[in-house]
Amino acid sequence: MTADRHGHLMSDTGAEALVPYEQALDDLLFFRPTVATAAQSVLAAAPRSVMGQALAAYLGVLGTEEKDAAAARDGLARFRSGLDTERLTPRERMHLAAATAWLDGDLHGAGRILGDLTIAHPRDALALFAGHQHDFLTGDAARLRDRVGGALDAWDEDDPHRGPLLGMYAFGLEESGHHERAEEVGLAALARHPGDVWGIHGVVHTYEMRGRFTDGIRFLDARTDNWSHGSLLTVHNWWHYALFTLETGDTARVMEIYDSALHHDASESVAMELLDAAALLWRLYLAEDEQSARWSRLADAWESRHDGPHYAFNDAHAVMAYVGSGRLALAERLVQDRERWVAAEPSGSNRAMTAEIGLPVCRALIAYGRRDYDGAADLLLPVRHRLHRFGGSHAQRDAIQRTLVEAALRAGRTELARTLLSERIQLRPVCPYNWSAKARLADQLGDPVRAAAARERAAAQATARVRPA
């Protein structure tokens, strides 16, 4: 029986399929678009390869694309029909169980199986990668950190895949609040592989969460050739660059980035990229910079997808696009569709994510678009500490947290706005948005001295120069 480079046995996978399988794993860990071709090559050489089938199944769910998941579900079901699982290795059976659970809508069950798999086989790179992305998609910061952290001790220092594992660990550390350690680990990953775009992404998140946006720009500028093109994470890392730039107040540059990298005529309208575009434009919408033409094109892209109830986090960003473009009827229609689905669907991870978080957020966004700021605040208040349950990162979910701040300010709910801004400023004292919002609050409270001081602080932070690399 063939074994992979770490000694894991692989049923029905000959030597001719092992080479593309190892290449696919390498491509996956470094977010190369060629991973799809390599995965297809595995099954072309060995159609009954269990690990090849598991890899194809995971690729079908990691992009949160409903049509890809449906195709992967059908493909795995055909493979499993008549399969004698007793002759497979325990590891392979666990992979098939995890992939099946995920494709059947039980994301959390899949995550638990992948966790058990990693304990038994800590050098299983596919299980670690799939589990890590699962934890990101379900907003589980502790597991995002500990799934990889618990396996690292089994990896040799000179293993070529230890680098991308460090990049993954850096992101888990950042999402669980260990920002300095995350930066240290992320930089160690990049010392091994400067082109590790997930490692770059992990370090960038540490700068975002600490308000070090000028350092973030400097960091990305120094590594432009390593992240700005040719990877599955290119658009997302450009989104981070745009967030940093937005803090400086350079809206013109933000729009250049949006038009050249985030959403344009050649964009493929995949969900992961559309939600980045929506999250950026929504921040401008909250600042009353409506960008109507860009919203219209983005809403067209979301509408053309005809998405069903597949991932609540995507639904919220589609609603942002519909509200931003003034298509409130479309936003309402999406909400009504999800309400009917929740009422009819007895179980499943996305059902819970939609019912508990997705629908309240979507309703709040619509209320905000209707200028019902009290209603938006009332809808977001009960879920603001549970937003992580429908996935994404702290940086991504901040678009929704800012919506609550803006709703409180516009509704004249000064005590709530004061509390929210105090929380934000204690966590992130360097953030021009926080201080400009505090200035508006002081204006409402009739305190021009505090308002002027807050505006001065916001302006000083926004114009801080990027230090040379």
C-alpha cells in the first residue's frame, strides 16, 4: 500500500497518484490556484483513491460555494456507494466521515471528527488545513489556535510544511487575542517561506487588531511581490491593505484598490471575494459615502449567483450589497427565503447560524438602510457578543460592530454609544474611526471641548506617516 511523505497509508493510491497528491497538499497549504488541477490529477491517476476523494470533498466546501458543495456531495456519495470501509485505514475512515458530515451540513460534527483525527495523526496536513479553515468558517477562535498548536510538537523543525503550519498558528493566536505572539510566529513562518500568503495574512491581522495600520501598510509594501497576485488569497490581502488605507483617510486610494483588485469587470464573483468587496463598501456606506455605481455592480454580482441558504455569513454580505444599492426589496426577499428555510429545516449547522445570528444581522442591516436606527440597534444588541458563531474573523465582523455604533449614534442613544465606544477605544486606542465617532458623540452631548480633542486625536492618528521599511 502506498504511503505519503509522513508515512500515512493510502488505499487504492498508486505511485502515479502519490506525486500529484503531494503537490496538491503543497498547493493547498500555500493557497495556489493550481490545487484544483493537482487534485483532479490524483483522481485521474487513481479514481478510487480514498485520500484523493477526501481532498476533492474538502475543496468542495472550503470556498463556501453552494454549487461546489453540491457537486462534491454527489461525487463523494457515488464513491461511497458500495465501498467496503472495513478495508480502509482508520485515518481514511475518519476523513470520509468528516467530509461526509461537512457536505451533509454538519459543520460542527465535521470539526470534531477532524479534531480527533489530528490527535491520532498530528502530521496529517490535510486534516490540519481542513480543520483550520473549518474553525475560521465557524468563528471558533480557541480551536483555530489549538488545533494547530496541539500538532506542532509532532513536526520536525526542518519539515518544509512546518512553515505554513506556523502561518496557520499565527492566525489562530491572533484571533484568540495573543497579538504579539501571533506576529512573532507569523514572521517565523515568513522567514521560512516569504510567499506564504496565509502567514502574511496572519501578521496583517495582528496589525489590524492593534491599530497599527501604518505598520500594516509598510509590511505589505515591503512584500508586494509575495502576496499581491497569483494566489487564492490575493483579493483578501488587498482588502486588508484597503482597510489600512481607509484608516489614513485616503478614500481615493481605497477606491483604486477596490476597482483594480477587489471587484471589477474581470472578477469571477466568487463568494469569498464578493464579501470582501461588500465589507469594504459598507464601511464607506456607514460614513455616508454611498458609492452608488459600485454598489449597483456588486449587487448585480450577488443577485446573479442565486444563492440558496448555504452559509449565513455570505447572506449578510449579500444583504449589505442590496441595501447599499438601494435594493431593499431584494434584501427583504433574501430574509424571507431564509425565514422559510429555517422554519422547514430541522437541523444543521447553517440553520443554527442563520436563525441565531444571520437573520438578526440581515434584519438589522435592512433597518439601518431604512434609517430605522433604533430598530437596527435593538436587533444587533442581543447578538453583538455572539457574532463569531456565524464565522469570519474579528476584522471581518467589525463591519457589523461598526453598524451598531453608527445606529446608536444616529438614534441618539448616547449612553449606548458611549459604552460601545469606550469598549472599542480601550481595546484599540489607535483607530481614527473610534475617535471620530467619539467626537460625534461629544457633539451630541454638547461638549465641544471633548469633541475637538477627539477630532484632533483622530486626525493625528490618520496622518501618521508610514515608517520606511
